[in-house]
Amino acid sequence: MATEITAPAYRIIPIIPALKPGAMAETKSFVANEKIQEAIGFPGKLVDDWHDRAITRMGELLAKYRSLKVFLDACVHCGACSDKCHYFIGTQDPKNMPVARQDLLRSVYRRYFTLPGKLFPKLVGARDLTREVLDEWYTYFYQCSECRRCSVFCPYGIDTAEITMAAREILDSVGYGQKYSNEIIGKVHKIGNNLGLPGPALADTLEGLEEDVKEASGFDVRFPLDVKGAEVLLITPSADFFAEPHIDSLIGYAKVFHAAGISWTLSSMASEGGNFGLFIGNYDQMRKIALRIREAALEFGVKRIVVGECGHAWRVAYSFWNTLTGIGDGANDPFALQLQKQLDHRYKQPMHICELTWDLIERNAITLDKEANDQHIITFHDSCNVARASRMGDILGGQFEIPRNIIMASANHFFEMGDGTTHEKTFCCGGGGGLLTDDLLELRVKGALPRMEVLQRVADNHGVNFMATICAICKAQFTKVLPIYGFDRRMVGGVHQLVSNAIRLGDK
Amino acid sequence: MSSIEVNGKNYETDEEGYLTNLADWNLDVANYIAQAENLKLTDQHWEVVNFLREYYEEYQIAPAVRVLTKAIGKKFGPEKGNSQYLYELFPYGPGKQACKIAGLPKPTGCI
């Protein structure tokens, strides 16, 4: 068994920590084996001509994504980002400063793609791509959760996550992939979800939930699977079927649909909201995963597509589904056009479950008894991909307001965590972007430090005992790390878990 | 590939010590894996481990935590039908640690 992992001490004054060069140099996520790599079309192991192929791939990415070239060129090393990363704060490894992490790739870009770098590499911080550099990429680009907090503080607006994604894509293209992400992508293609939960197991689980809800509430709340002609197709992370506290939010969604009289269905083929293609920066994987959802939507003839509590799923849905699949305007292949015709455009396509629930609350179409959550003193953790890469509703900042509005409509006690740690400046949970794996637990614990510090403060000052969030990764990460910081693991839960407690099922 | 040696026989595992082949599992292997996790298997552990294997055989996946707690509660008494009880038995998390001892593949995803 691994050595005991302990929480770092809270900082007394949250300033730039003392540097510990190389502190995380040995922390390396498991590398994908040949079977995992080849199942999703990557070379099974590091190819012999990795150097040339990596540089070629970098050139292709630079040609395809102008943003990447701009981001690699624009940085002036002002340092504004350096202390904004939760992994740097928690690990003190200077290579986890966002600027330094980017420079691992930028230095190689300069050497091969800029004139000064080709002529006078030493003068401009350019370096050759060596095996050591490649290993360093793997180590440190899998210590970034692509949460983009640092980007908020960058005066040039450099999207550092895009640089991480490009590095991971280059690594995958030469046969140097990460086990956790790539194994999961293989499972989505083969089975339909990240968990590898086959249809019959999903059906059995949902049946059990119907019994549970009936027993607890007396109402026949349904959890429909593969129902043709349903109004709504719900796309949610597969963790919602499997893990705690995730499943409590799934019960919440079902109760909302029940109370509002909306017919809905889950799909066994597209039983996954998550899309790890985003995490590894691979467009083809991202599209292939998203297309399962279109296939299900067309098969069932649904009018609306609603996304459950999953941070990066909502980013992909909100920002990319339109051009990837035709859910939302943008794509123009025949299936996309067919789907456009099928969907009901009086509703947002896609719609977040929080948008759906909040709209019902505003129209008094559902009733909530706040007292049902009186045992909870609640705070809200904004999940990075919702906060910084998407929107909800029709107003600026709707992605911040709507989940909070739902909480305050469902409960009496709500307190914000400290300024500069919520909304667009929210800290990552420490487990996002393909890092939610046991082999990176030490990194995850350290990366959670800034969030835990402010949580401790609201716990001390206001007695907060429940942190709501709308992301499966955040829920799983906090369940794991909260006890290491001395909190109860059950302190984290979903927004729809609170809705589930408060919603009245009978009178609407 | 990694492996473990139990009673003079080698069993292939992944990097984290999960058995590669489901069929390799036996009582000694389970005890060996548990020991490496600092656990001594009691009857209560076995109730869970055996249920996991039965469920896996039918569905090709470990049960959801809720399915597991419910089944254990029904079979062995309501005081055992909650996740707190399972966490006490398997402190690293019933989902993963119990699966490892039961010789099942590690559940993946956002869990």
C-alpha cells in the first residue's frame, strides 16, 4: 500500500509559497499501456522517431489552432499567473507555476518554429526536444487540471489549458499517453460511459432507485432508460449512476422531471456526459464521444437535450456540441441538420439541468420546502469548467447566479466562501482535467489546499457543513480529500441533492 | 506488467495491484491483497467481497455504492446497509478497495 498521504498545513498568510525546486519531479501519472493506447488509435508505445513526429505534430497544431501560436508567442513572463495555480500553491514546485509549465512547451516551440530560436537558442530560452524534455512534459502537463484560473489573471488572456492540451496531444501522438484518461476514453467507445457500466447494470441500478424513492417518499418517480418519444434526453456523468454523493443529484433530477410532468429518458448507449477527449486535447476523440449523444437523440426523437451536474461536460456541451454534433447551430452535415429540425427551439439546446430547474422554480411550476435542508449550512464551490468556460441563462454571470439561486430556493442557510476564491476566480477542486486518479493522490491533496483553506474559514465562522457543487469530478475529489483535511467526506454534495430533499412531489 | 507471488505462484496485476485476470482470484490471493492494504479480512469483509463477485458475474461491473449498501443491508441486516459501515470495513473506499480484494477490475471515471 502507498505511503500515508497527509494534508499540507494551511498557510497563515496566503502569499507566494517558498520554492521547492523539483518537489513534484517524481510524481508521474501512470503511462497508458499498448492495449489502452491502440484501442483509441494512438501508437502503443513511444515510437522510435518520436522527436521528429512530435515536432511535426506541434507544427500541425500550430497551423490548425492560431490561438496556440498566439499563446506561445504572447507571454512576456510578467509573472501575474505564477501564484494563481492551486498546484503551485500546494506543491511549491516552481514548474507548477503556470508560466513555467507553459515554458516547458514554449521553449521547444521557440527552438523549432521561430527564427531567433533557430539561430540563437540560448539567448531566447529555446531548447532542443530531448528525451528528458519529453518526460518533463509528461510529468508536469499531467499536473495541470486545465482549470484556467491562471488565465483569468493573465493580462494577455493566454489560455494556459490550451497549451496543456496541445502538449498532451503531442505526447499521445508519439505513443506517450496517460493511463487514466485514455483507458476511460476507450470505455466510452466500447461500452458507452467512462465507468464501463453496461446497459443491464444501468437498468438494474435505475430500477433500484425507483424502489428507493418510492420507499422514501411514497411516490412513483421514474428513472426511464432508452424510451423513444421522450421529451428530454438527459446526458449526465456516469458517476451519477454509481458513486456517492453523485447519485443523490440523479434522484434530484428525476424528482424535478416528475414534479414538473416532463417526460424524459436516459440512454444506455450515450450514458456519459463527460468527454475526456477535451482533457487530452484531441478533437477527433472529443467529436467521436459527442456523436454518441447525437445518435441517441436522433434515435429517441427527443425534443430537448439536458445536461446533468458535470463541469467539463457542460463546457463541451455549451461551447462545442454545436459544431461537433449539431446540438445548437453550427454543424451542417445531414445528421446535424436533421437534429436541428427535430429539437424544440423554444428551449435552449443544450440546456443545463440547473437552467431547467431554475426556470421551473421561477414559474412556480415546482414547490420547494426550504426547511427540509435546515440541517445543512451550505456554501457553493464553483466548478472550473462551468465558471470559466460556459454560461447559463440569459444574463452575464448566469452560471454563477443560477446554481446559487437554486440553493437559496431549496435551503435557508447559505454562505459564500472568501472573495477571490469563487465565481470566475474559483479554485480548482484539485482533481480536474484527467487527474482524478489514485496515482496522483498526493498531487490532488496538495492541489486542494487553497479550497480547503477557505472552506475551513466558512466552517469556523458560519458553521458551514455542506459544500454544494455541480461537477462529478469535484464531488469525487472532495469525497476523497475532505477527510485528509479533517472534514467529513459527506460534506460535499450536489445542488440537486438539496433540491431532492426539498422538492414537493405531490401537489403539482 | 507487475505481479504478485502467492504460495509460490505468480499472478499478473496492473500498476496498482488489481488482478489482471478475473479467473486468477482465489481466497489466498484475496487475503494477500488485503494484507498489502493493511486489512485483515473478517466475515464482514467476506460478505461484501462475495457479493461483489456475484454481482460482477451477472453484470460485468461492480455494483454502484448504493446498490451494494442496499444488498448488504437486505442480506445481512439493516445496520450494515449504509456506506459508513462499508467505509469502516474498507477505509480507502468500498468501491475501489473492496473491488481490488475481490479481484475485480478497478472502476474508472469520475468516482
